[in-house]
Amino acid sequence: MAFNNRGTPIWLDVGASVQWWYNNGNDSGAQYAMANCLTPDGFMQTDWEACELNDDGTVTYYVQFTNSSTQGFEDPNPTQPCFHNINGGGLT
């Protein structure tokens, strides 16, 4: 399962964290996700990822991002919020 630009984009302030979850109605195996920064020079960090096997056999995937723009490389605006949603896909 590969996906880009998933979910309604949201703003995240510098230093703040947010958790996203997603599924596609079945067990898609190992998945990864990263922030899809829609703000130029945004710098989002993936903190952790997890999955949960639900009672009906489906799997829900979880990920947490932090706006780490103060740690960006050559970031000209280290205090900017980031407008983002998620990208990701399978490892198979």
C-alpha cells in the first residue's frame, strides 16, 4: 500500500507533535510513513511508528511527527509552523 498526500493537511507549530493513524481495511504488512511537508523549508521528524491488530483482523498503523524546524539544515526560518499531511508505503 503506497500513498501520498493522505489526510486533510494541518498546521503544526515548532516543537509540537501530532499523531496520525491510517488503515486500508486489511493487513498490509510492514508500512512506513513520513510527513508530507506542504510548507517550503518545513522540517518534520518521524518520532515513532506502530501497528495494532484489530479484533476483526484489520491492522491500524500509527505514526507521530514533531515539527523540528529549529534543527533543520540551513533553515532560513527556524520558527515556522509546518502545513502537512502524510506519505508512506509498504516495505514489500
